[in-house]
Amino acid sequence: MRDRHLKIHEDRDNLQLYAHSANTNDVASDLQPVFLHIPYPTDGCPAPENAYTIATGLVAPKSRGTLRLHSSDPADPVLADPNILAERGDLEAMVDALEMCRAIGASVTFHQWRKAEVMPGPGVLC
């Protein structure tokens, strides 16, 4: 994982972090970790009672999905194919974002609030 160019935008009530993944040469950042002061439950893993969440975020994914009508009946559900992470660059950027979020969460700064990483878990390697 290479060093990332970080941009921090803040005002009194809001702090946002933006970063570059290893696969971009764009001037604009392509990653935005999201910080939540609550646990965010995931499939297969119960959320702890007291927790915070650092989630990965991709600012401008290249992957494109589709949304189509199933029929002419407006009551029929639409056919949605999000096609998430279909572009290799999107997947590589999300791995970079996951590594960055885990490094932030494992930092000394979060020591007093962190008991353990819940998801994906300390035994999972990127």
C-alpha cells in the first residue's frame, strides 16, 4: 500500500477525509472513508452494543449498473443490477480503502475506544 495524499475538510460540526487509492493519478481524491459514531451491523456478524464504524467509500466508481422495467405494469418490481465493483480499478480502490480504514482504526489515536476489530476481523488479510 503506497502513501496516500490525504485531504481533510472540516468545519465546526463536520470532518471529512479524502484520499487517493494506489490506482489513480487523478487530481481529485477517489476514496472517502466514512466515520460513524454507532455500530453498523453487517451480514453474519452481530453488532456490538458499544462501537464505532469506519466504513470504506468510493467517490466516483467506474462500474455502472442498470435499472430496467420488468414489464409495462407499474406494480411490477424493477430489474436492478448494481454491477458493484465490476471494474477492476474499483475493486482495487476499495481494497486500498479497507486497508486505510483498518490502519486508522488500529492507530494509537483510537486505542482508548477500541477493544477489538469486529469486521472483517483481525485474522482477515486484505
